[in-house]
Amino acid sequence: MTAPTIVLVLFSLAFVRQAQGDIYAYKDPQGVLHFSNVPTHSGYRAVIRERRSDRTSVPGHFEETIRSAANRYGVDPDLVRAVIKVESDFNSWARSHKGAQGLMQLMPETARLHKIGNVYDPDENIDAGVRHLRLLLDRYQGDLELALAGYNAGMKAVEKYGGIPPYPETKEYIRRVLDYHRRYRRNGTTSDSERAGR
């Protein structure tokens, strides 16, 4: 990939994403560039940083769904917001290279477990994602880090290692979710619609 092409790719990413999360790049031994919002090893380098002033905004049209599902399953709504922020940055059409889909990035087997019809429907996706968080919190006796490890890496991985799996991606995932969780709890939730009304 030539230097002008790389610049064009980075410019396009910045324009399209409009700072919807950090973007990392890695050039493999064959010279192929890989981009990710969740780096999986230390070879990745940040090339686009999220706009920090928007770190705790929540699109207003998701807020009622988040509150309702959190109340229904007894899960901290700030935790739900933090998981969605890290998983998809509130993009209901998000799809990962591993096949996770929607706001809470549900894997197909998780979607089947919770019997959701349309994984890209925000109401269904959030309901299933919060229900899954409740299942994990119950399974790990309220241990938030283990629940998040199970959400990211799967329950089998947590049980295989008897705790948080030694995956850099999972460790970074837990760190980011807990960071956003603290921010939401400390700052309160500000939705985009509330910002516009100020």
C-alpha cells in the first residue's frame, strides 16, 4: 500500500467514523495493513483517537431502552452504557470481524440463546445483551471483572483459565468498560438530545 493510499484510507476512516472510537493499525509481515477498534496484540498502534469531549454521550433514542432493560434485569444502567460504548460506540449496525452484531455486539450463539429475532433491532439487542450480563453476573456471584471477561471471551474461556483469560484483548476490554463505567457514574449520563436542548 503506497503512502498516498494510506493517507486516503486514514482520512476516509476519520471522516466516516467522526471519532466513534479509537482506531488502531497494524502492518503484518506481508505488508498488509489491518485496522481495528480493539487491538488484539501489542503490534497495533493508535492512528485515530476518539474525540474526548464526547466520551460519555448517549444517543437519546437508546436511553429509554437502556433504562428499561437495566431495570427489568437488575443491572446497573451505567454498566450497560459502558458495555455498549466499548462494544459498538452506539452503532446499532455494528458488526465485528468475528461476527458479533448490533449495539451490544452479540455473537450468533448468544443471540440464539436469548431467542432474539433481529439482532440489529436496538430494543431486542439491548434486552438480550442486558439479560446476558445478568446471567454472567449471577454465574460469577457479582464479580464484575469476571462477568465482563465472560461477555468478551466467553464463559468457556473464563472457566478454562479459572478466571480472566490471559488474552490482551479481554484485559483491555475490561479496562475500557470499567473506565467508561466510572465516567458514567461520576458524570451522569448526557444524551445527544439533552445536549442539543442546552
